[in-house]
Amino acid sequence: MRRPIISGNWKMYKDINEAIELANAVKRGVFDVENVEIVICPSFTNLSELGEMFVGSNVSVGGQNCYWEKEGAYTGEISVPMLKSVGCSYVIVGHSERRKYFGETDETVNRKIAAVLEEELVPIMCVGETLEEREAGKTLEVVKDQVVGGLRNFQETQLETLVIAYEPVWAIGTGKTATPGQAQEVHAMIRSLMAECFSPAFADAVRILYGGSVKPDNVGELMAERDIDGGLIGGASLKAEGFVDMVKTTSQLYAEKKG
Ligand code: PEP
């Protein structure tokens, strides 16, 4: 069975004091959860502190972005070795806000994934269609192109840790969530695409998260879908109680599945 991941994307929220407070509350709330991988992706300025706070706990930290070069004259950029040095084990790559506001493309996503894998961190590759694309009936085509473009030239053996996050752009930060059926349809397509591109065993093992207005009252029905292996959660990860609640709901669901 695939181990679920619940990851909080704190985006550009929380100064260092607020981040410490929230991280402490999350750590206390989830300390006894064993069957869910819990990841917090705070802003770069909070990574070092949170990386230390979570040492020895069941919470990992991740970056929200990275640059593909290891070092150099790239003012304002952060490399993967730098992320690793402050305790990151995951990196979100290709979030739709990066694609929309910062010119990220499938090609830059591809290069960033290579850089993340080279340092043995886990890439969380985000893909998803806009509202216009969905309304034009192009969802599966768009997502397929993004997945293929992001993973171009990789061998299956390089991608063992890859995590894919399906995040319909129209559902991010809007309060509109994809129905479990809409999400499952895309997740199933991505999984069969992975079987085609790599192998059935790879497809069976790769974890595919859903993101887009996940909250405590809809996390259960989404996680119950067979091809949804966790969530990438923005707004609702900024409140400890709700985030802990979503981790626990997921944990319980998976404990029942196993039992
Ligand atoms: C996200 O930022 O990845 C996200 C899914 O945001 P939200 O949960 O706020 O829609």
C-alpha cells in the first residue's frame, strides 16, 4: 500500500515568530501519527529554524521552490544543496502560482526535478488545468502534457521517490474543490500514463496527491478515492487545529484500509 503524504504549503505567509508558533502546535498535534508522511513547506526564511525544530520528529520540511544550479551568480535564487543544508527533504516544483506569476514551464520544472533528485531530495511535481482548459474539455490532455514534459528524459530508476500533485488551478485558494470523482478521474489517468511511460510497478508505487481547497470537512472523501494518496494543502494548513485534523483523518482512513 502506498504511504500517504499530507503536506502543508504555507506559501508567503507567517513571519518567523508566527511560523515557530504554528510549527510547535502542529508538532504537538501529530506526534503520535505513524502511518502518514507529514511535510511542512514554509517560506525560505523560516526553513532553517523549522528544520531544527522538527529534527527527530515525524514532521519533515520542504522547500516551495528551488533553482537548478548548485551555486553561482543567480541573485535571489536558492539551490537544492542549500535547502538540504537546512534540513529539507522535499521540494515543491512547478506549483501553479510559480507557473502563473514567475514563468515556470515544463522545461524549468524538468530541470528543477533533476536538481532535486541529484541531491536525493523528494520532488513534489505540481500539475493542473485552468478553468478555461477544463471548460474546453482539455483537462486530461493538459495534465498529460505537463506530466510528460516535467518528466522528460528520466529513467524509471531515477524517479523512485517522485511525488506528483494534481492541483486544478481553478480549485487553488478559491474554496472550490474538485469533486472526489473529478479528482479521481485525473489521478487514474496520471497513474495509467506512468504505466505507459515507465512500468505498471512504477505506476502502482508512485504517490499522487490532490491539492485545491482541501479542508477538514472534505479531506476524508478525497482521500478515500483509490488513486489519491494524500494532499498538498495551502490555506487550510495555516491553522494548526485544521491541519492536525486532516492528518488524523487521513491516518485513520489508512489504518482502516490496512485493517
Ligand atoms: C496549494 O497552494 O498548493 C493549494 C492547494 O492551496 P489551497 O489549499 O489554499 O487551495
